[in-house]
Amino acid sequence: RPVLEDLFGSRGAKVGWNCPAPNERILTEDLRWIPAKELKVGDILVGFDENVPDGRRLRRFKKSIVTFTEPGKLKMYEVVFSDGSSVKVTANHPWLIPYKKGTKWVNTEDLIIGSPIKRLLDTWEENTSKEAGYLAGFFDGEGHLSVTNGSMRLGAAQNNGPTLNYVIDLLNKYNFTSNRSNPRRAKDSGCTKLTIPNGINGAARFLGSIRPRRLLSKFSPENLGAVWGLNTEPLTITAVKWLGIQDIIKLSTSEHTYLLEGFAAHNSENYDLPRITAQTPVNGDQLDAMLMWHVLNSSLDKRLGFVSPFYATDVEVWKYMSK
């Protein structure tokens, strides 16, 4: 118990911070990539299921609300990817890595060079040009945002002519080469349907960078559907560099997840429990020790069998049965 008392005894004791550097960007509900240092409690982010729910094969996107944030300092690593990009995070920051037919969470310090990884969504900057404003106005007037079979689609329809040609030119210029089709009915033969390509990744990038207000107001993280990463570039991890003690942003969210520079991220936790500040048993020595083992080792494999109560040496061995 002295170890626990020393570690948790102070007001606002915090454990397990797996955090980004202050300037690493996180995706908000309105599809803006915001530096972690600018987030506030109550901000709504794009998150997803922490674990695959029972009865499903995949995680799904959902809202995730910021419940805690403050600056700090911790050991920092830079993870470098095959496209030349990199992300700075703490040693115990978990990454969602392909594993067999699914995925698993792997801490930064346990990453293996050459391992595959994918962004769930590409990143983007807001396009404030007049041409982007024209596209936003056009899609707000002629466009639609729909969810079909759990996947978001964004498109528009326009009669053939100069306006359509200009819109197509702008889409090509900003790397939104559209899929085009013509209605089957004879009376609509002079109309062309446009669909933003690359599935949810392309649709999200268009909404977030071009920002058509009417269509953007219809967006919700749940529209993104299942967590696939199908339309993003396959990457590999090329380096994990030790950077020393650096500034971090301690961040906790309601769903324990968010998107960090396009990658699936698992957030920190914030603990300030009465049993810690009181420094007295609440549920008894053994149950309290079991809770502390879970808090301190929340990233370990949940299938572990018997574990030694090394944080409370005066209690018996127990079997950890948490799902």
C-alpha cells in the first residue's frame, strides 16, 4: 500500500498518460484538424469504438467528447512512416495495428519497424480560396449527403454545360476527380450526376476542406460507418525515434478514442478516486489492489490468467477476469 499511497495520494492523481505532442492534430466533429493544445473540455471529436462490440466484426465511428485536457511533460517518441510523415507521442501511446484478420492496440515502445499501419482518414487543411467557395456554394445548392449501407456518399447533379464543366475542372484541380454517370430516363439525359470518389475518406476530405455549410451541418461521425481505412494509403513504420522529455497534452475522452493525424488513437485516463486520496480500503485490501492493478496495467492483454499482486504484497493472488 505505501507504493499506491505515494503514487496516487495527491489531489488529481493521474496515471497512464498516453499522449500526443501539443501540435499534433486531432479531428473534431465538424471535420477540422485541430492541434491538441487547442482542445477544450466539452469539445466533440470524431472517435470510434474502443474495442470491437460483441456481435460485430468491426469498430464503428462515433462522437467522442473531451473530458480532460492539460499540458505536461513526458518521454516522447517520433514514429516515422513510409510516406515520410511522422507523429510525436509518448512511449505508452497505443496504435491500432493490423493483426491476423483484425487489429490490436500496440504501444509506441512496442512497435516493430516494418509493421503495416493505415490512417483511417487522410488529413487536410481548410481551402479558403474563391474557387473552394464556388464549389461549396454549388454543392450546397445542387448536392446531397447520404448514408447507404452504412457508408457516407456525397454528390451532386447538374445539367450539361459551362457550369458543370467548370465544377468538374475545379474538382480535378483539388484532387476530387469525380465519378460521373447519366440518368437512365430520357427526359434527364442532359443531366450528369457527380460523386466524390474514395468513399468516406474522399467525402470527409471534401466536407472538411471545401466546407459547404448546408451539407456539413448534416454530418455526424456516425455517418462514417465502419472503421476500415480502405481508401487510404497503406503504410509501414520505418522508425521509432527517442526524443527525450518533451511537452505533451494530457487528453481524455468519453469514448477513449480519437483520430490523431489520421491514425486511430487511444486516449489517456484521469484518476482522482476517493479511495486514493483517503488512503484507506474501500472494498477491502484485495478488491482495491485488483482495481489498482487494472488502472496501472490497463494496456496489458486482458486474457492474462493469474497475476501477482505486486502493488499490494499482503493480499493473495487473484485471477483477472475483466473482459
